[in-house]
Amino acid sequence: MRRPAGRPVSTVQDQATQIDPSPFLLALQDGLNAHVSARAAVDFACAHLGRQLGVDSVGLVELEPDRFVGYVASEWLSGSLPSMRGRHAVDVYGPERLAALNRNEPMVVTDVGEVFARQTAVLSAFAEIGVAGFVETPLVFERTLRGWLYVSSTRPRRWSDQDLLLINETARRTWHAAERARAEERLREKEARLQAVLDQVPVGVILAAIPDGQLLLYNKASAAIMGHDMLGQVLPDYGSYGGVHPDGRPYAAEEYPTARAVLRRETIIDEPLRYRRPDGEMIDLSVSATAIDTPYDSYALCTFSDETSYLAALERARLLNGELSHRIKNLLATIQAISAQTFGTSPLRQTFENRLAALSDAHDLITSTGWSGGLAALVRTALEPFMASGRIAIEGCPVLLNDAQAVPFALALHELATNAAKYGALSAQGGQVDVSWTVQTAEQDRLVFCWRESGGPLVVAPKRRGFGSRMIERSLAGELKGEVTLAFEPTGVVCTIQALLPRPGQARS
């Protein structure tokens, strides 16, 4: 190895012995490969080199990002020098030395007293730690000094070419091994963090390689839902899982959503899948899968959840709703029979039964659409008995109502139409009723509904509010959480309803 030019060499006895370096380097490489952590690899290399050369200390300095401080994490000591572990200012032992290292030149010093004879502060620094001779091999990568390996002696020493060869090879191989080990440690840390996060997710998550379908990762929820660890490790093994078609046929390996994402790059969203667990229990899964491409590899990501309890609850709710609907119809029929006995031939009987019929029609509408219905359908259903005259105009955008909104709306429409037929616009030949609504979108959707009568008899505001007016104003305002205005204008009654509507994905109250 070439010695740096211009370095003074004292007349001291050569302490190095010429030996074959191959066994040393082979043992060094084997030792570096055997250690999985960067710290352990560097510790081994320092000890291996120190014993081979018979020196007093070997260590590795790593420059910190500011490049003014070096950190010694690994060193080997024979027992005659103090430990240098920790942080140190990099220029304490001479600016010329640091400049040479930055130029990627090894610092070979046979005798500190001769080389730094005129640098009192440097001599004092070396004397304090007891170093009389040393070699420092720079670790330069991408034209940047990252640190150096140092070998120190308590006595002046003439460093042979073989010494320098072993020091240089140890520095180079150790740094590469440490960098590789650090990269693997960072990768393991990332994988551990990812696994820890995934294990907290309540749905199953599987990551499979493309194109062989090898299962690379799965979380605890996957094993808990499926009742076992992942059985198949590559695509043909998927057939060992328990997917079952509706007709009872088991899934073929290539039919699973994960396999289709691997083979055909399909994107599957919330696909139902019947699954037989090892204990024989049949469960209902909702499965999603998609292909993911990265700059390095391609994967299929599959997520799934156990929907068995949810679907069972939906079925129970469907049965309960059917039973409730049947009981409500029986109750309405009973109320109608009681009204006939109570009112007899009184005119109030017809009014009451009409209101009861409107309530029944609204109930039929909302139960037939899963407890929600369109406002347009509700308006036409409630006003059906009055539509024959052709004097009711209906116009509005699509709006969905839930059951809490639909029932009071139906009753209010029936009340408005009945009053219009008796006293208002529908009681006169040229009368007209305009029903319209819009949705104003701002921070939240707001329904603005308007019932407007025109062309009927002159309207005089009543001196007191009747049951119908109170029902419209109080019931609608309460159920819709909005405002209801009932105006008796001379040209005709105007009823304005404003209510907040939940947006898609928001729960309806």
C-alpha cells in the first residue's frame, strides 16, 4: 500500500511480522457476515484486527451530520490505553491530519513526537491519551468523508505494507458490512412497525407477491377471522382455504379475490365470500383486493372482514320490520273500527279516517323502500285522491326522506290538500296548487319545500289555530328539525318548510 508522501518516519524497529493475509481476511469476512447488527459487526472487526496486529487500540469514528464532531461507538482495547467511546471534536488532533483524511489519504504516523514536533497542542492531546503511533484510514463514499478507522500504539511503530493492507481492507469491509447491517436493521424496524400497526387493525390484511402469489405478510385479525394461520404460501396452495360457492362448490385456487388480483390484476371491492373455518363454522366475509406496483416489486393487497353477525342482525331487523308493519296495519284497522263506533254518522268520522288513511299510505311507502323514500313519491301518494282534477302541479329535485321525516310530511300534505279541497284553491273551478322544492347546498344540505295555493276564494286568516294547523307547524318543525311557516295570504295559503338533510354517509336522526 502506498504511504502518504511527506510523512516523517523515525528510526524504530519494525514490529510487524510478514504473514499470509488470506486467513485473516477470510475470518474477517465470515465474522462480519455472522453479525446481524452494525454495532456487533464493527466490534468484532476492531477486536479481530487489534489482536492480529498486536496494537493497543482499534476503533471506528463516524462523523456526525455537522461534520465537526466524530462519534466512537465501537473500539477494541488491549488494556494500556483509555477508552475513546463517545463524541469528540474532529480537529483536536491537528488540522493537517483532518485535511489529509478529507482528501481520502490515510494518515500513517510512526512517531507522534516527530510528526507533530512543532504542534504543542496536538502533542499534548496525544500525550493525554498515551498514543505514540497510529494509522487512520479514511472512509470516503460519494466524495464525502464519513469517518475513519484508527489503529493506535503506545510506542512508536514502523507500519509495514502488510499492516496497512490489513488496516485498509478491514476498514473497507467493515464499513460496507456496517452499512448493510444498518439498512437491514432499518428494514426490520419498518417491518416491525408495520406489523404492529396492522395487528391493531380489526380487519384481515394480506399482502401477496406478484406473480407467484406468495404470502409475504398477514396480520393477527386474518388468522382470527379465518380460524388458522395462513395455510397456502404460494398461489396453487390457495385451494387449501375454505371458500365455498353458493352452490356448495369449494373455491378453486385461482378464484379467490387475492388470486385474481395476482393473476389478472383485478380490483375487487366488498365481494361477499362464504368461508368454512377449520372447526366447520360457516362465516360470511366481505373481501376487497387490488394490485399495487412499486418501483421495486408488485403486490396484491387483500383486506377482508367477518360480516356474519352484521348480516344476521340485518336479517333479524328485516323480520322484525315485517312483523312490526303487520302489527301497525292491524292497529290502524282497529283504530278505524273504533272510530266508526265512536263517531257514528258524525262528519268528523270521515275527516279522521282520511287522516288515518294518509298515515297508512305513508307507512306503506316507507316500509316498501327500506324505511326511506323519495319526497316526490311521497307527495304523489299523499295527494293521489286530489290529483284527478289536474290542478296540482308538482316539481322538485330528488330528495330521500327517512321514516321520521316521511310520516309527518304525509300527514301535513294530506291536511293541506283536505283544507284546499274544502275551503281553498281546490274548492273553486279555477284554483291551482303548486308544490315545489329545492335543495340549497352550503355547509349542509337544506330542503326548502313550498305549498302555494292560488285562484281560489279570498283567504281570511282564522282567528284561532285548528288542530290541522298546529299539527303541521309543530309536528313537521319537530321531526324535521327545521322551520315551518303557514301564511294565510289573500290569494291563497302558502306553507313553507325548511329542513336540514343529512348528506350521504351521515346518519339520519
